[in-house]
Amino acid sequence: MTSQRQESDFVPIGKVRDFLPGEGKMARPAAGRLRGKPIAVFNENGTFHVLNYVCPHMGGPMSEGTIENGIVTCPWHGWTFLANSGMPDHVGGHSTTAYECKIEGDELLVGWIKPT
């Protein structure tokens, strides 16, 4: 088994233009390993990040949170995560799942869990 992702591991989750800079948005892949799973997509000035939709603290909707300087903040209780990895941004914090993503043409695609 190889650690490199196959092209077929990436599935579209929307048009790039649908994910506005500085905002989060919930998406559900229609195919692939994440089919039907809600994910939180963030666009930080053209750099895209995909995290688990559910905050590990109390289930807050991560896509309704904010992203600033590479940090995603959950809207419910202010838990914070590094957008590029899902890891905590401070000592003693908790992590969430981050997913690979890429752009092909005008489509944003999501892959599988980012390696840590």
C-alpha cells in the first residue's frame, strides 16, 4: 500500500467561487470515502482548508466559525485549531480531523485525512 493518494481519492465538493474568502461553509461530498459526511470548508485568501464539521468539544458546527491567520475558531465555545492540520494552536488544546483538498479548474476537491 502506498502513502501517496490516488487521483480517484479526490472528489468534488463545490465550485471554488462558492467558498468565499474569510468564511466557512459546510459541504457534503456526493461520492468517495467521505460521501455524505458533513465537512467544514474554509477559504483564507484563496488557501483552502477542510476540517471535520463537528467540533470535538461539544459538537459545535465548525463551518460557522471563523478563520484568521491560519486559526479556525469554533463558534460555540471558542476552541481553536490550526486550519492546515487540525492540530491545537496552543499547548493543552485538542485536535480535529483535517482533510486534503485541491483545486482542479474551477472545482474544489476533497481527499482523505491529512497525515500528521
